[in-house]
Amino acid sequence: MPFVNWLKRNLVVLAGLFTLAYLLLPNIIVTVFSFNKPKGRFNYEWQQFSLDAWKDPCGVSDLCGSLSVSLQIAFWATLGATLLGALIAFALVRYRFRARGAVNSLIFLPMAMPEVVMAASLLTLFLNMGAQLGFWTILIAHIMFCLSFVVTAVKARVMSMDPKLEEAARDLYAGPFQTFVRVTLPIAAPGIAAGALLAFALSFDDFIITNFNAGSTVTFPMFVWGSAQRGTPVQINVIGTAMFVVAVLFVLVSMAVGNRRSRQKA
Amino acid sequence: MSTLTEAPPPLAPDAPGPKPPRRRGRLTPYWLLLPGILWLLVFFALPMIYQASTSVQTGSLEEGYEVTWHFATYWDALSAYWPQFVRSVLYAGTATVLCLLLGYPLAYLIAFRAGRWRNLIMILVIAPFFTSFLIRTLAWKTILADGGPVVGALNSLHVLDVTSWLGLTAGDRVLATPLAVICGLTYNFLPFMILPLYTSLERIDGRLHEAAGDLYARPWTTFRKVTFPLSMPGVVSGTLLTFIPAAGDYVNADLLGSTDTRMVGNVIQTQFLRVLDYPTAAALSFILMAAILLMVTFYIRRSGTEDLV
Amino acid sequence: MTNTTDPGGDVRLTGIAKTYGAFTAVHPLDLTVPQGSFFALLGASGCGKTTTLRMIAGLEEPSAGTVFLGDQDVTALPPYKRPVNTVFQSYALFPHLDIFENVAFGLRRRGLKSVKKQVEEMLELVQLGEQARKKPHQLSGGQQQRVAVARALINHPKVLLLDEPLGALDLKLRRQMQLELKRIQTEVGITFIHVTHDQEEAMTMADTVAVMNGGRVEQLGTPADLYENPRTTFVANFLGTSNFIEAEVDSQGGEDIVLKAGGGKLVLPEARCSAPASTGGKVLVGVRPEKISLTHADDAGEIPEGRNRITGRIADSSFIGVSTQYVVDSPVCSDFEVYAQNIDRDPRLVPGAEVVLHWNPAHTFGLDAAQSVFAGTEGSAGVEEAA
């Protein structure tokens, strides 16, 4: 029974591809339906092919405004979380100090906490302080929950770095600051970049925490949430598809650059 | 030439010997930690305290709230919303198991069988992240639409009969049933299972498989005795990364479910943002947090991998 | 050191020590390394040699004592203010910089603007001119090692510290680099302090070797002196192989000590005995395997008078080309090792044969009997604290 044998050998491959299909099916639907021309307010059923939405992606009021809010928040949250997180990561890997266990728990807990709990408790704080909910409260919340992920990413990179490199720099007349700027930072850069990318993605796509702490500010995920109740414009699918394509292109290009570089080296 | 004189006896620890001359940089780590830790203390830890305090307050929105150590709120919240709690655990648990069953083959495929396709498949796993998860979750409304091809296929295969009998679906519908919510949860958190699994599988030396085969282990035995145990760290962190957010999620239950599929996240959200019953909402949130922390601690102890961070 | 004109490059350690909590890595230690010498710190891992080196570099804070460079007390100076450079174990080349920038690193940090000429000259010295724009990981181990040397030497340090610089290279390349380093040292005339666990490396390269064990300097001297006149069993075993016979002092007179071991007598020059010898007292008699001649028992009569001799039976022999190594079972010492040059091989010398071992008494050395004869052998190297 050669077929049964083949099946046995490749069962794991088939199962894996099934999972991959499951993962990608929604993206395919999103893309296909970005060319739809729905009859009613909701874009859940296929009607007819149309490029209308692609020609006019900002045609729905507030959509591009919310996109811009999301991008701004993601940018500043990435900057803040990366800066604060990288400093913590360096401290954790390079120094011995008291309260190390407590610091580690404080980093770990936000990642082990359901978002809704953090969202609700942060809202309690803001309400108690009488803070005006909006752009700033969203930004504060995003920096808070992105921080731990940045620490983890940077820590992994700095940990794999040979401490002898920093000693060599100090031996070669670089003071503490020079050592950090000339040696530590460039070598840790890939980890910092990975952390920053993760922070950007997390912040840009966050809904739950934002929903609690946004006040009347509308980010892109909140716009989508709202439209799920009021009616989903096709433009949402256009934006979703565009983000997917941009992300894939970004990764492909960076991989191609990386490949070419390593081929030059070889 | 070189000289070596008799070394003096070692100094007793408390002898007034020469002190270490340099004490530079003792404070450096604290300066590095300060801003980030302060941020977490003020915007993560402090809110928890506020929440705990809110949960034992009484009063009303108009008259204001006061701490009265009213622990009955907890009891009231639990007795009113225990079905949602149970549902959260059941849905999240089922979704986690499904994620493991679905995610393991794919992680294995990427780690050992993908060859030159490895990077491409990795990109395909990660790239959906960049399309807002709400948009992708809405797509499931189309996929699982009544009378659509997926529901039709499940119906003709009599799968829906089984799921109806289990109480997961109702009649010919999938949308607005527990199955749809679990399907959405599984989909949304699947990458959080695949990535840690892949990381731990990738570290396994391929020669171990050859060694196991050389020592008369059949492929399935090799998997059971070598591969799976070595991938345990990935299994543990994957299940945690899936279960925790799934248990607190309210998006899938809201978009794909009905009022009968409401989870604890939905209740907290409604109490906080619509009903404005802050003490109940805070108590619920606190119970959820405590329950998850307890489960996580127990789970990590049991699986013997305490160095997850 | 009287022949140096400038004492500015002497490295002087006075009472320097390093403790980590209850563990003492380096016991208070006095050491002077004269300018321009090639000095080796030799010992097994964990003996404190690297810690000592790092204290000179400033990478480790001494718990006590002072480090002098010439007349300057540098104990409190951070590494980047010391005129000392290090070649690190596994090199620690900056992976994100190319070879040129790696070598230029120190000069640039000291604010030099035009470094091109110096760097190019230095790369020529280590024969890497072609590789200037490559990244470290594109070079072979030997080339990386030379970059590490160039990167340190270009700063014209008063002292160059080498921390197991050849440990990562294969045997052949290591031989080649030993000669190369020695050549560079002679050329630039800078003090080299070289840390190694490889006794052959230390003996080939260094003018002076300090053997360290358990955080102390066990013995210090020229390679030949250490090999011929070890003062402890540790040194005798760590540098090459030694045979030991426990013997009792029979009589002392003139320049020789006469000892009783088993049934026979052995002669030991008084000058080569580092232990206090009194009649009736015990002494460890040592002799190197290559100093011993092996004669079949049937020809015992042909052995000249005046040689130390013991009898035994060959337990094992292994032919290794240039010589044959025998293990001889003798009443005074089991596992007596003898290396015989393969000049005229006696076919009767096979395992089981009765033999007489004999050697010139001048090659005998005497040690204090109150120490383990296994100190410094592979099984115990570095683990025992010197008593």
C-alpha cells in the first residue's frame, strides 16, 4: 500500500498545511471582499466585483482619521516602550542588584494578565485621578503593556552577547558611555528592532485596553468595532488588505537585503 | 630578574586591610530601571490597588463611592455571573487544546519538514497579525454564514448533528453559537501557540531523531519519547499565551456569538462601560485576575518549568 | 633586572589578592614582571591566573594590594585609562565592525583623527592588509587571532596581556602562532604577560614562567629551571612527567645525599634537593622519564658504576615513533615511566622482561615527602589548594 505509506509519512505535513489554511482563510476573505459591492450596510455577503473602495479608501467619514490616530499612538508608544524597555533589559542582563526577582515579576505580570483586567484597572485609576480620557491615556496604556514585550526581546539579544566585547572596548580606551554607544548598542540593535516592531504591531492592533481608556478618541480598531454594529464599509477591507500586503513586502524586502548582505560576506 | 617574595598571610575578613578602592557604578542599574519600573508601578501595579479598593466600595455614580469593605460585592458578582466564568474557562480551555492540536503539526512542519519553504511559511504565520484582528474576526462572519459552503459541508458530513448534541451549535446555524466563538478564539490566538512551539522545536538537534531511529524507535515512539518531551517548554508557554488572553477576551463572543455565549470579559466590559457599576466590574475583574494567576502558578509548578521569563 | 634603561614598563604587583565571598581566587601575591620580558602565567583552569591578569588589565577590582606600572599606581584606574591592552580568549572582536575599524578602535577612542596609515601598517605587520574590509566572522581562527593582537598592539601599550590567546586554534596553527607571537614580541619590545594552561606553550614562548596553583604562585623561573629543578610535585607533574620514589636519607656528606629505597641506594646532589634532609628523614626522589636508560637484566653487568639504578619488570610498552614509552613495575615505584629513544631497539625489551633502570645521579631531584605525588597530574590538576 504505497499510498497509505506516503500518507503516514506526510500526515504531519498535511495537518500543518491545513492549519496554515485555517490561519490564512480570513485574510483571503478580507482581500476578496475588498472588491465587493455590498447591497446593504454590511459587507458579509458577496454581491459583485467593484474597485470602488480601492479608488476611494478614505471615502468613509472618520476612517482615515482613526487610522492616523492609530499610527500616531503606535509611533509614540513604540518609541516610549522601546526606550524604557531597552534600559530595563540592559540593567537586568548586565548588572547584579537587589530586588531583581521583584523587577522580573513586575515585567512578567503584564504579559500574564488578561487584557480586560489591565484595561479595567487602568480605567479605575484614570477615573480616580479625574484624568481626561483620550489620546494621552491611550498612549500611557500602550506604553505600559508594550514595555514587557520589549524587555523580553531585548533581553534575549543582550544575553546572547559576549560580555568580553564590552570588556574589550573598555580595554581599548572606551569609557562607559563610549562602550555603550560604540559596542553594546550596535550589537543589541537587532533585538531592539524586534522589540520595537512587536510594540508597534501590538499598539496598532490593540482594541480591548484602548476601548476602556479612549474616551471619545477613535483609533482604527475602535472604528472597526463600531462599524461592526453600525455597518461595515468595504474600505475597512481595503485597509486590512493593504496592511497585509505592506507587511509581507516589508518582510520580504528585509529578508532579501539580509540575504544579499550575508552572501556578500560569504 | 623577577622576584617572588613570601606572600603575607591572608587578611582576616574584618582586619582593617585596604578597602577596595573603586565603587563606581553601584547605582547605574537603578538609574536604568527607574523610568520603566516607575511606569509599570504607576500604570500597572497602582491601578490594581485602585481596582481592589473600588471592588469593596459602595455608593452610586451620582453620590460617589466610598470604601466600606463591602465584600458582599464579590459574592453577589459570583452568584450572578458564575455561568459566564464557567463559560470563559470552558471556551478558553477548548480553544487552547484546539490550538495545541492545530498548532503543533504546523510548528513541527516549519521546524523539521519545511526545508527552503521555512521562511515563507513563517511569514505567512506572522503576516496576518498586521491586518487588524477585528477585521479578520469579522471575516469569520462571512466564512460561517448561514447556508454558506462551510456550514453546508459540515451539515452534509453530519458534523453539526454531533455539535448540536454537544450543545455547541443550534440547528443548521454555526454563527451565534459556542462553536463560532471557540472557532474565533482558536483562530485569534493560534499564532501565540505556534511561535513558542516552533522556538522550542527548532532548538532540538535533528541528530536526536536519527539517534532515536538508530536505537530502534519507530517515528511515533521517537515523537512521544524524544521530540514531545523536549518541546515541553514551548507547550507550556504556548498554552499559557493562548489560554490567558482567550479567557479574558470579549471580542469573539461579541462579534461571533450571541447573548448565550457571553464570557466574563463581556460582563466586565458591559458593567464598566455601559452599566457603570464600578464595584461589581472591579470585583469581577479581580476574581478573573486571581483565578488566572492561581491557575498559571499551579500549571507552571506542575509542568516544572519555572524559568519561563 | 639591571640592564633595562627605563623602568617605566615594569609591572609590579604587591600583596594583590582577589576574593569572591568566601572563595579566594588569588591569595596575596607579590610579583614583578620586568619591562620587555615575555612572562607566562601557567596553571590549570581555576588556579587564579586569569584573575591575576584581569586585575592588571583593570577588568577586575583587587580585594587587596596594589598594581604598579613602573612607578605609577594604577590600582584605582579603570581599564580605559590604563596603558595596558589585552588579547582576549576567543578574541572578542567587535562583530559589527570590519577588521580595519576593529584595529582602529583604540586609536579612535583616544581621539586620533587620521588613523589610516597606522592601521594599515599594523595590518601589514600581522599580514592581513588584504582583509581590512572584511567582518571578523569571515576570517579564519588564526586570522582573527592576529587581528586581536593587532588591535591591542597598535595602541603601543606598556604591557600586552594575552589571555589564552591560542586556546581556540588547532595544534598546527597554535605552533605557528607561538613563533609568530614570539617574533612580534621581540620586534616591538613590549612586555607580554601570557596566561595559558598549556605547559609546552609557556615553555616555548616565555622567558620567565610562573606556575600557579590554587591561587598562589607555586614556583617561578626560566622554563629550563622549572623543568630541571621543580620544587614541588605539582610543578614536577604539571610540566612534563616525573617519576617519584619515596626514599629514606641514609647519609649526607659532601655534595651528595645518599638515600635508601627498597633494597638499593640512590644518590642525590644536595643542591638539587629542595627539602630539608636529615639522616633518617624521608625525601621524595624524582627523575624525568627521558633521563633514564633501560637495560635488560641479563646485561646488568655492563651498566657503568656510579649510576643510580633500580630493578623492575616491563609492564607495558608503546611505540610512538621517535621514542618508545615503557611502564616499568618496580618494587620501589609501580608505574615507573621511561622514554627510550629509538636508536638501537633491544628486541628483548617487551612486557614481562626483567630490566634495570639507571640514570646519572645529577639528573635526580629531591622534594619534600610530605606532599601528594599526584599533585598536578591530570586527575587532580588545579583542584587542590597548596598546603
